[in-house]
Amino acid sequence: MDLDGILQTIFNFENYGELLALVQNSIWAGAVLGLLGGLVGTFVMKRDLAFAVHGISELSFAGAAFALLIGADIILGSLVGSVAAAVLLGFMGVRARDKNSTIGVIMPFGLGLGILFLALYEGRAANKFGLLTGQIVSVDTVQLQTLAGTAVVVMAALVLIWRPLGFASVDPEMAEARGVPVRGLAIGFMVLLGITVALSIQIVGALLVLALLITPAAAALRVTTSPKLIVLLSVLFALTATVGGILLALGSRIPISPYVTTLSFLIYVVCRVIGRVRANRGLNGRVSRDQPARAVQV
């Protein structure tokens, strides 16, 4: 394939308006996941759980692959795998070393199970590929309502624990000394993270879910130290990457994930450059590792 053929495959906007009308539910689903991913991602970065997201996504992939194999609901299978991994990580690995070693054990196990289930599956190859890299699917009204309802529940729960979770994320020892249920909050947040990972896999796939839950928040931390602005920018960046990726992928034969991940990466690069320029000018453009953020009052 020559260069023109490659570009035609990547960017093809013929009959774009007609295609756009057919995937409105998918665009709304992407917007919901972008909003959810931006909110959850801020705490993922504060609690240094980027590696955990990858581990949870592997078991979520295994659960979705098993559901595909037996003809069950893929979303339900993905949720079961994610929540199981999240609860396991919440109870195990209190210290960073233990946590990382546990995740390192879970990741290959989940990926191996997922590959086994996909190898046994005799259906359409597109279904297998979609679990790994994401795809634009025809999301009906019922599926969109289920997705939105689940996302609302997760966001409502996150709002309820926002302040104590923020305090525990910044200074867990001090939070525990003041009576904050640090371990319970950790387990609760891991469950919310597991649900978010399972929902995100529908759009970007199991292998690239970090582009939705990690990169937007990491980019926001590069340009500001304001807690409120970090959240707002993280949500904005996640929405831009998710919805923008869907719109760009709509007219091509390529899965959605390269578009979402490329947009996320470009946003991060721009924010990193801005942060470096601000730092050179004496402005604190990102959170310093040596100076913890201001503690949240409970």
C-alpha cells in the first residue's frame, strides 16, 4: 500500500454526515467515559496507581473474553474481572513494593487467561480484536442508559468520598491518625476504579485504557497545581481525546484506540512543554514530587 492508500485508510471523510448520524449514541457514550475517566484519573495519579490500572485492565479483559466465549454479556464479564482485581489489590499490597509485586503477578495471569479464552472462541475475529484495541460499536439507547447510569453511580460515590479520599491520598499517615478510614477508602476507590476500567474498555480496549485514565490527569498535573483546575483540565483532556478519537475514527477502517491514544499523547506533550516553559520562567507549572499538595481538610 502506498502513502496515498495509507492516508485514505486513516482519514476518510466520505459520507461522514451519514455515518455521524448512526453513531450518536457511541459519541455520547464516549463523552460519558471521558468525564468519568477524567475524574477518576486525578485520584489515580495522586495515589500513584497507574500500574494498578494496567493490572485491573488485564483481568477485565479476561472477564470480557470469558463472557464472549460462553455467550454472556461482555460488559458484565468485564465488570466482574475488573472488580475482582480491584478488590484483590485493595486488600493486598499495603506497601508500594507489595502492591507493585501483586500487580506484576496479576497482569500476566489475566492476559494469559484472556488470550486462552479468545483462542477457544470460534466467532468473528472482529469481536476478539475489539476487546484489545476498542472499536466503534452501535450503542443502542438501552446500552447508553446503562452506561450513563453506572457512570452516575460511580461519580456520585466519588463525590461522597472526595474530601477524605483526597486527604488520605496526600498524607495517609496523618489521615489515619485523625480517624479517616484509610484502608476502607482505598478498597472503595479501587472498586470504583475497577468499574471505570471495565466501562472504558468498551471504547479504547484493554491494552490502551491508560490513555483514558492516566494521560489526561498526568497532562493536567504538568500545567497547574490548583486542585480544582487539575480536575477540570483532566476532564477536558479526557473528553477531547475520547470524543475526538471517535470522530476521527468514524470514517476509517482503523480501530478507535490509535486515535484516542494519539490525541492523549499530543495533549500530554503540549502540556509538558508548557510546564517546562513555566518552570524555566520561575512559575510552578506542575506538582513537585518533593512538595506534597495541600492537605484536604476533613
